Amino acid sequence: MTTAYEVAVAAEATLGEGPTWDAATGRLLWIDVLGSRVHTYDPATGHRTIRTTEQHVGAVKPRAGGGLVLNLRDGVGLLDPDGTFRWLHREPVPGRRANDAAVAPDGSLWAGTMRYDEATGGGTLSRVAPDGTATTLLPAVTVSNGTGWSPDGRLVYYVDTPTRRVDVFDYEDGLPVNRRPLVTVEESAGFPDGLTVDADGCVWVALWGGAAVRRYTPAGELDRVISLPASLTTACAFGGADLTDLYVTTARVGLEAPHPTAGSLLVVPGAGKGVAQPAFRG
């Protein structure tokens, strides 16, 4: 395992977020939320693409049959392989936008939202089924962020950023139950943001304002810290053919003198061992 980072994609994303490895295409997906852009990066060739969305985009994930599912300001949409877009579940709320999302073991999308003004309790976490049926899982969150499952599918981890906690639920019948805190991030270390779970069941969480990614054991013990130069580290995910490279997105929003890497996609080669993520079944 290493802690040395590299710049995978030099960029100036306003709010880089949501790295996701698409195993079917061998590329890394990530977004610029406020820039309304979906990025792809192929580490084998260096090939990159950028697609602009008509709304702020909170997350992008691969679909089982090809194409992408997008968590957008006004709801969840589908992008077909030929570039055709259509809404799957549209639910616009004035002053609210999409944020992070994750695909559950059953192939549904757990889509988060938040208020633009970050009003307390103004966001939600919802389960969007492949047929577009939406069920609210958590009705009053503030900044819905990282979500991930344990390798055995029995636990789900979740971050509502202002709480400074990574919470853990039992995952039963497709629902999160028995919520309790796994860890509380101390004030001096920043705020927990996006997360991923590795093959050992440990939780890696990016720290907004903390210039780091931390690894916590399933017991909530701090196990590793990877320090990075960009202060606004937003999310992380394992990628590459063997899922050993840790990709980290960063942001530059609100910074008067951002580090040169702020807004870029960073990678820590050989950081650990990830778990293959399910694709959305819609």
C-alpha cells in the first residue's frame, strides 16, 4: 500500500465529486456538480471525455445494459449509449439540488439531495428503483453525501456531512435500519464527504476542508490517513483493472487561493483493494 498521490486528470472543476469505476468500459466516471459536467477517464490510454448536462449534476453511475444514470437537480435521468436522455423519476423542488448517490446491491439508486442554501433538514435520501419508483429512506437530511455497503451486503454506511459522522445501518430487505454512529470526525480534521468501502470492509472517507482521505475499520478505528494537497477533498473510489488505485475528486469552490491541484482528479496507486460496484439495473 502506498500514500503517494499523482494527478490523474489536471482540471479546474468547481466542485469535483463522485468518482466511480465503470468496469464494463474500463474507465473512471466523475462529475463537476456546479459545472454541470460529466467526465470520463481511461487510465489505460489517457483518453478523456466531457459531457455538459442541462442541470447541476450530483452523481453519475453506470447502467447494467450500458449508458449512465444521472442524479440531477430535478430528479434522476437515464442516458442511453447512443446519447439519448430521458427522465426516469422527475421531482423538482425549488431551491434543492441533487448530491451524491450510490447503487445498492439490489441495483437500485440511492439518490441524495440538499438545499442550495444548505438549510438544515432540507434534503433527502431516496431509493429509486429501476422502474422509476421512488421511496424516501431518510426524509430530513442536510447535505446527503457518501453511501456505501459492506462487502457482504449486510451493512450500509452513510454521511450527512454537517453531522460530522459516518453512520452505519443494517441493510435489511433493501432498506436501512438500526442507525448508529460509526465515527465522529473531529472539528479540526474537516467534514466527512464521499466514501467507499474496501475489500476488508474498511470505510474510506474524503474530508472536506481536511486535505485528506481517512480509512476506518468496521469497528470505527482510524486505520490510515492519506494527506493530499487540495484542501477540499470530496470523494474517493477504487478503480483500475484490479481495483487497487484510489481515485480522489477535489473542489475549488469558494477558495481565494486554491492549490494548483484543486479541482483535479487525483489517484493514489496501490492504495488498497476495492470491491466491484453494482451497476444500476434500469
